[in-house]
Amino acid sequence: MIDPILIPIFIISFIVVLISELVNSHSLRKKHAVKREVTPGERIQQSISKLSSSSQKIDTIIKDIVQDIKSRQTVLEELKARHHTLFQKEEELSKRVQVLNDLPLEVAKYFQQINEQTLQQMEKKRARRDNLMFVLGIVVTNIIAILLVVFRGR
């Protein structure tokens, strides 16, 4: 597998070669198009301006590549953190499954019976409470009705 750091270096070197080829072919076309003699000073000045322009373009490209690498590195770090969290959850769940696998079947049945008994007791308590509330509602309503009849009669 190629080291992720080498990919931007390959891209940069490819771009530098491409730009230098474009500059060279452009300068060759100009040499053939223009038949007049260019002084060495002018050639040096042209080369410096082309080099400066190419350097600025390369700087822009390198900044874009660096920004892309930073964003990818951030995403990679987030993925690593998420992977670590999921790995810990997986280990925890595996331990729970192992404990349940090691648990004898009789114990599980016993806990199921205890749960059923507890639920039955809770249902009985709820039924008693509901009946008691119903009866108390009827009694309180009748008492209020009687009191209203007695006090209105006066």
C-alpha cells in the first residue's frame, strides 16, 4: 500500500513537470514565432517572470493540497475515534453475551419465574388499587350529593 503522504508529493511533482513542459513549449513557440533577436537581459527577465508566475501557481496548488490533506486527516481522526468507541461497545456486548452463554439454563428459568411472580403481584396490586379508587369515587360522590341536598334544603 502506498503511503498517504507520498500521493500529494507525486501529484505536486507531476504538476511541476507539466507546468515546466508548458512553459518550455510556450517559449519554443515564441522563439519560432518571433524571429527578432532577444537580448540575454530580456530572456532572463522573461524567464524570471515565467518562473514567478509558475511559482505562484504551484504555491496555490500546494496550499489546496495541504488543505485537502488536513481535512482528510481530521476525518480520519474522527473515524478512528468512532472505531475505538464501537470497538469498546463490541467488547462490552461480547462480555455480556459470554456471561449469558455461561449462565446455566436453570438459573435463567428461575429468574423468569421470579419476574413472572413479581409481575403477577404488581397486577394484583394494581387491580386492588383500581377497585378501591372506583369504590371510593362512588362513596365520595354520594356523600357530596347528600351534603348538597341537605344544605340546599335549608
